[in-house]
Amino acid sequence: MPKAFVYDMDGKQVGEVELNGSVFGIEPHQAAMHEMVKNHLANRRHGTQSTLTRAEVSGGGRKPWRQKGTGRARQGSTRSPQWTHGGVAFGPKPRKYHYSVNKKVRRLAMLSALSSKAAAGDIKVIDDLRLPAIKTKDFKAFLSNLGVSGKALVVTPEPREEVYRSARNLPGVRTTISSVMSVYDILNHGAFIVDKAALGLIEEVYGK
């Protein structure tokens, strides 16, 4: 059974917890994790870019010169794509990039991401992740006491305003709750710092 150390808010080790093997001990499936990362990035795209076609550019209603006899190429409008200030041919238009992934693949990707963190020893369980006040300095000291200096994902069982507001100005640190954490966030951050209660919820949902 994989294990993780339990720390208090001062960064002192206060115990050890056994992790659910069906959640944190499987062989990571690289293809499933890759698919979920692609899906996450695609769903974040707004797709609002837009260009004007020749029909949408103002002007160009009159034929610039007669069809024959001028020695120049025939033209029907000054707003054709080859003209300056003309429309754009085959340019981007607003569209949706969103697509869905099979439920079994989503679940496998989440288990794989969690298991990869456990295998790397990047999971740090906090006995009770709370702050007495909203202070970025205190949260930075908390991370320093844990030995976390790079990117970190902080998971709580429910929204905790003091944790969120204390961590939001720290570069590379992201806070989330156990019910909405994503595979992308888990893989994109080095340390996985999780409240003990949130860990129980994760194992309850994904350990079935």
C-alpha cells in the first residue's frame, strides 16, 4: 500500500497515512492522462477570433473598371481578398473547441495522475489545512516549512477563503477543492498538498 506523511501547519511530521491502493497505487496510463490534458486545454479556448469576409467589408459595390479593353486583369470589387482593405479568404470565425471525453477515460486519467504523484513522493497530507488570518506571508512560510519551493496544488475539502486569498498571489501555487480538481492541475504542479479530510473524500469518490 502506498503511504504519505502527515504534517501540521508548522511543517512538522505528525504521522503517516496509508493511501488507497486502487486510487494511488495503479500503473499510470500515459495515453489517458495525455487525452485529458488535451481536453482541458481545448475546453479553455474561447474561439472568439473573427475576420471579415468580402461580403462583410464596407465598400466595393461598384465594379472598379470595365471588363475588357483596359489591359488590366478583370475585377468585380475592390473588396476582394487580393485588394488592400479587402476581405479575408478562409479566415477564422467564432467556433467552439469544446469536446467531451469518455467517463471511463476521465476516471482512469485521474487515478493515473494521483498514482504518479504518490509514486514520486510528491503527496503531502496536512492534518488540518487552515489559516487564522488571510496572510500571504504566512502561507509562504507554511510552504517553506514543508520544503515546497516550486509549483504546488493545494486541495481542501471545501472552499476556504483564508487559504485561497492567502495563496492566490504566490506564483505557481493554485488552490482547489477535492470535487473539482483536474488532471491538468495535478500534472502541472510539482507538489500535491492535500488536507486530510479532502484526501478522505478523494478516496471515497475514486476508490469505488
